[in-house]
Amino acid sequence: MRFLIIILFFLVPALAAEAPKSWTVDMTTILMDEDGSPIKDTFDRKAGDDACAKCRDLTIGAAAAHALLIVGPDERDVTVEQKWSWAFLAERLRHDKAAKIDNATGDLLYRRIGKMYSGLVLLRIMPLLDPNKPVPTVR
């Protein structure tokens, strides 16, 4: 019993150190392509602008908002409450220069953005959105 108490004495501070933390992200940061040019926000495309020449540059906030607001037909299990909370989060994050992100929000954004966007956007956005998330192993 004494041995167990000693182990808990050392383990509890270690567990407390791994408690969820938060960090700040500038959601207005523009995402760049592989050549260093801004990625265009194709959701901003107007009629007749097939090349998206007049589209705004894609920011972390815009990518997050698109990913949170668009629910695909394959996502029938997403509840009304989830859609509403995601829309509220999208509105809060979209233009925030100092958005507070915690582990749960970072994970949600990772999953939603990963569903919506290509690997290039993930490559650019994840180090900025969640600097603690390791690059997944290639399979």
C-alpha cells in the first residue's frame, strides 16, 4: 500500500502537467501553396471567374469555417446540436486574430478540415492551427 501511495505521489503531478491546454492562433493567416503563393478560397468564386482570379486568399479561419459549416450527405449521424455548435464556432473563429484553441477544438478542426480539404491545405494549416499535433505516420 505504501508503494502505491509513493507511485501516486509522483504520477499525479505528471498527469496534471498533461491536462488540456490552450494556445492562440491568428485565424486571418493566409495559407500558401507549394510555390509560396496564396491559396485561393474557391468558395469565394463568382460567376464567370473560372480561374478564381478574383477570389479572396484562403485563411485559416475561412478554411475552418467552411469545414465546420458544410456537412456532407454522408454525415447523416451529425445532429442538429452539432451543426449549430459548429456554426457558432465557425462564426467565432473566422476573423479572430487571437483565437483560443484547446485540444478538443484543435482535434475537431483537424477532422473537419481533413474531410474538406486536400493534403496541401493540411500541410500548411496544421502546424499553425495545432503546433502540438505530430505528423501522422505514412501508411
